Amino acid sequence: MTKPSSQKTLDRAVHRLLIPIDATEGSRRSVGYATDLARQTKDVEACLLYIVEPVRDWEVLRFRTEQELHRHFEERSAIFLEEASAPLRAAGIPCKTYFREQEPVFGILDLAEQLDCTEIVIPKPNWRGFLSRGLGRKLKSAQRSIPVVLVRPDGSAEHR
């Protein structure tokens, strides 16, 4: 039975975070940001993404098929996604994991839009990343309507 429109309940705002994960410790800072936010607001959902660029190099493809490479990256992603999701689940944060094989910047932005995320959370690059125009800078320049949050090494957030 549905409630009449006059009895609508107020929906609390849910913070749905898209958190790209890789093999580095730096990407775990974003998980810490999610758990800190959950302590403050309680309404946090995490969407963890492991994304790799499709392999197009003929020198690699002559030894492995695209399917073999996809399977390899998908298996590796499961390990990193499980490791990153454990502290979120322990903190009671609903968490889903995703694997994508596509260009990272637009893959991240597209998935964030598909999932109706409220923020994209990534570690702030160190000085080397800044010089090489790291992921954070590329996301910012290609950004659509979803804010990008950069997490500093000390765990504080820099909103973009």
C-alpha cells in the first residue's frame, strides 16, 4: 500500500561517493574520507571503482588476447576492491564494487553520473602527480556536475 502524497516523508540526503581504487596506498585515503564522513552524517554509501585503460599495444596483444587481459585485470580488481571495501563494511557503510575497462577520466565521470553520486573522491596527487597532470587535475578539467574531492595525506579534504 502506498502513502498518499500528503503523507510524504522527508528523504535524508545520502552521500553517495564514487571512490576509484588502485593498487597504491594513496587510494586508501579516500576510504578513510568515507568513514570519517559517515561518522559525521551517517548517510554515506560507497561505490568503489577499479578502472583500467584497455590494452591496445600490439606488442602485448600478440602474446595475450583481449579476453585474457580483461580476465586478468578483472581478477586483480577483485582483490583490491575487496581489500578497500573491508573497512567500509566494518564501519557499516553500504558498499558496492565495480570494474571498468575504459579510459579512466571519462569512465569515472560516466559511472559517477550513472550511479547518481554526490562526490568523486580521490587522493590528492603528490608533487610528481601535479607536474604530470595527474588524475585529479584531469577530472577537474573534464568535470561535469559532480564535485571532485581531493584527500590530502593527512586525511583532510580539498573540495574542487
